[in-house]
Amino acid sequence: MNEVFLGIDVGTTAVKLGLIFKGELIYEQARKVTTYFGEQGERYQLADELLDSIYLGIKEIPTELRERVGRIGFSVAMHSLMPVENCKADKIFIWSDTQATETIEAFRTTDLAKHFYQRTGTPIHTMSPFAKISYFKEKGLYPNVSHWFGLKELLMEAFTGEYLLDYSTASATGLLNLEQLDWDAEILEYLDISKKSLAQLVEPTYTTMIRLTLSEELELPESTNITIGASDGCLAAYGSYISTGVANSLTVGTSAAIRKVSQQAIFDIERQNFCYYLSPTMYVVGAPSNNGGCVLEWASKTLAENQLEFYETLSNQLEQSPIGANGLRFHPYVNGERAPFWRSGLTAEFKYMTIKHTKADLRRAVVEGVLMNIRTLKEMVGEISALTLSGGFFTNPALRTMTAEVLGTTCYHEQSTEPIFGLYYLLQETAVHNEEHLSVHFDQQKVEAYTTLYQDYFE
């Protein structure tokens, strides 16, 4: 059989398409996604634009490869919400939409909020569809809404004609009862929405046939299967686990997250780690930060002559300032923060700055602040003996080494952790551990120095 698997990963900034054959990526492309910024923290994408981009991407796949597609599977960013009014969808509010900030801040400290977290495994925060629906209801927006859908439902309707949602993506909405694997009746009653307004739920491995008219339009085989897939974070964690055998992973792209593949659901009622479903025997537990590579991007625009110079000289600048940046500290919340604060309005700051501090001190403080914050996330997830590292942040070897030293953990650099590989592995149901992942070497004395620094870093 020469059939290939087409994975489509719909992220916040891009749609990625990849063809996998016998475990190897044989074709890939990426297409930018436009995010629109409105008033009051509105962040959304347009349904028609997103689908058109995906269709164009498929049509650009060489004909000889497109004719071999046997299955298409989807990975999507979590926490999207698409109100459907009179059978028409337009805006898809993405995770970074912050319109619900005031609404959810007033709710999140209540006992009911903690109760809902324990039922769903989704932290009470502005990002979740629970918060977005609460806000829209409070303000009387979308009065004619008939359905509350998201990215995955949009894709499944387009490719199969059915509005369906997988348990994995649903478990990040704040509306799914994680124990019952069904929409939570108590939460729906609180929001005054009905079960009929939400999609039918299925397993991430659920598979059906492509719409005949769409297969003809995209020149795909009529026999192409469509697998619903899961969320990008869960699939990235699972892909990393299967390819390395290490259950814990750290991804630092624009944002950051530490994730653990677990056979049990794990909750922290005070700090609220996330706990998402992946399969009947597997959950992905972890803690996310808004502040990963975006902090370096901000620093490259404010602390350097130009962005290229910042990244090219970063390793050298880190060497010119000692651990602790000569007493300068940086709280990296340039983009608000999720775990463990769950406050969209949290702000960044330099502390203890004096006239003696240099450009190198500033840059080291920025990097140390990002990594010290990630160490906080690590402690939320529980004991971790090893981590796989992935994401653009780790293309710099100095940052890989510094990460291992700040976290005080054995780290491996793993590059094949794209969500589409996680879905491919989930469908294969076999372990394919790759023993070639690179161990990150570090200095134990520096580990001890960073551990001392961490003790009161955020005081």
C-alpha cells in the first residue's frame, strides 16, 4: 500500500500540512493565518478565510502525492469558540481573546469556579469557551445564536458534513465533564445553554468518509477517510512521548507549556493545572504560560539595534553577564499570564535595576525570567526526572543548556514533535521510540546556583 497520511494542524498563526508515509514526513507546507484584533481584547479569525487557506494548501500538494492520500486527520489549537447564528458562522474567537477578562475574574475566586474546574480539568480563565460564553451571555451578545462551535467542528462539517467534536478538544472547553465524557449538565444550566447547541462528541480516533463533492473539488480519492483527531497540545505531548519514551515535554514557541502524559487524571485545585483527555487510558496534564518566545521577540525589538542582531548575539551576551544578571531580575509577564496566576492583566517588570546594569545584564535577566517562570510550571506538574525540549526557542544551543540548568532536569532535544506526528502515532497504536534524540549537557554547579536564585526570584 502506498497510501499516505495527510495531517492538517490549524494553529494560532499558521496552518501546517504534512504528508507522512511509513513514519517519515515526505511533504510539508505552512500557510499564515490572519488574526483580527477588535476592541475590548477581541481576537478572532474568519471561518471562510481559514477553510479557503486549507483548501488551497491541499490543492498545492503535488498531484502524484494527493492521489495517494488515504486518510486526513486534524489537530487544532484549543479554546476556540465560533458562535453560529441562523446557520451562519463568521468569527472564530481564539484562545488569546480577552473580552471575558472582567467577567471571569469576578467568578474565578468563587467556590463554584473551583467546583467546575474539578469537573472539567480546564482552568478557570479568560481563554476558555466557558469564559467566552459567560461574557457573551452577560453582555447580551449573539442573541440569535443556535450553536456554540469551534475550529474542529468547522473542519468536520466542511470535510464530512457533520458538526462533530473530539473528547480531547472538548476537554479544553470548560464544558465537558471529564469523568462522564459528556457535556456537563450543571455547567450548561449555569450558562443557560442546551446540549443541542453543542456538537456531538466522539473519540479522537473517530473516522468517517470525506464528502464526495469536496473530494472532487480538491482532487482527492473518493475513498479518503477523515479522522477527527485531537488538540495540538495533547498531540504534541503524545508525539514527543512516543518518539522518545519520555513522558514529560516542554514546548516553547510563542508561548510555553510543560506537559505530562499520564494514565490518571491529576488536579491541583489551587494552582489549577490543566488535565485534558486523549484516550480511554491517557490524559495530558500540564501548565501553560503566555510568555515564551514572545518575550524574546519583545526584547529583540526593545533591547537591540535590530531583531537579527539580538538573536545573533544572544549567546555571547549571556556569557558576558553572570548567573543572576548582577542582581537584576525580570518578571516576564509581557503578555499577561496563565498558570499559576490565571490573570490576563498581569504585567512584566524589571526589579532592582541600577545605573551599573549593562545591556548584557538586561538580556540575561529576560532569559532567566522566562526560564524561572517555566520552573514554576514544572513544579505544578509534579516530579519530573527528564524532559524533551521542542519549539523554536531551542534552536539556540545556549538556550537548551540554560534550560536544563535552570530546571535542574535531564533534557533531550527532540525536533519531531509536531502535533500531526502525535495523531499519526495515535492511529498506529504502536510505539516507535527514537533513540537518537540528543541529550543536553549541563554544569551541575550552575544547576545549584540557579536553584538558589529561584528560591526568592519572584518575591
